[in-house]
Amino acid sequence: MKNIVLIGMSGVGKSVKGRYLAKYMGWRFLDTDRMISDEMGMTIEEIFEKHGEPFFRQKEREVLAYAMSFENTVVSTGGGIILDPENVKLIKDRGVVFFLHGSIDSIASNIESSSIARPLLAGDGELRDRIERLYRSREALYYSSCHMAIHVDGMTRSEFSRKIKDSYRKLLPC
């Protein structure tokens, strides 16, 4: 059995929807950012500040390999997981990969209402503009890294879970 892997921008709802999906399917749920944070005993923001992005990306690669070693698992990934071709190969080989995307406005709203710091979206200027720039720089990678893209704006967790489960069954090879 291949795992279900959720990719997409920070703030699109991979963790919230993924946790619900795992319960819906009776599967394990793993969140790569949470795993890194727990292992390091620091927030993602603190890891970026203290060790830098290259260190974080190495940890991300290690944690992803561990997460993908399981079966019957929904894996929620960090927004930048697709920046490493080794990560993309792994998730496509061992999982059915769903790119969750939504409008820039809904992502910005989700981030503004969240208490989680997102270091790559920190900075001056409008949050919406920073999100849009980051999304545009990664958009082609998200699409080339997935088996299916799903627009999640306005979709309830139940609708999302049914859609993913149905799509997963159709995308699995016989």
C-alpha cells in the first residue's frame, strides 16, 4: 500500500485536513514539520534562526525518509519539501501525492489566524504579497511533484477526506 502524501503551501491546511483524513481512513498521521520540531525540541522558526535553512532541509530529508518507511500513513509535508529532487522521488515512489492548493487570500487568512510562525513568510510588506511570491516560485514544482491537485477552498474536512479517499483508490495501480 502506498501512503497518502499532502504537499502544498504553508497555510493551505495540510496538517488540519491530513489529521482528519487519517482518522477517516483509520491510518497513522505524520507531520514532517512536527516531527522535526519534536526531535529538535524547538519550533521551526527557532531551528531556522539557530541552524539555518540548509540544516532544516537536511533534517526534513531524514524525517521524510522515516515517515515514508511506514504503510497506511497520511504524511503532511512542509511547504518546501518539493525543493529537493530526492524528496520528490521518494514521495512519488512510496506514496500517492496530492497537491493541496487554495487562493492566496485563503492561505493568508489561515496563516493570520494561526499561532504557528512561518520563517519563509516572515518579513516586511503585506503577507499576501510574500505568500504570492513564494507560491509563484514553487508552483511548477508542486504540480510536477503530485499525482493530483485539489483546490481546497471552501471544502469541509469531510468533503476533503471523501475526495482524497476516492481519488486515492482511482490512482492506485491495479
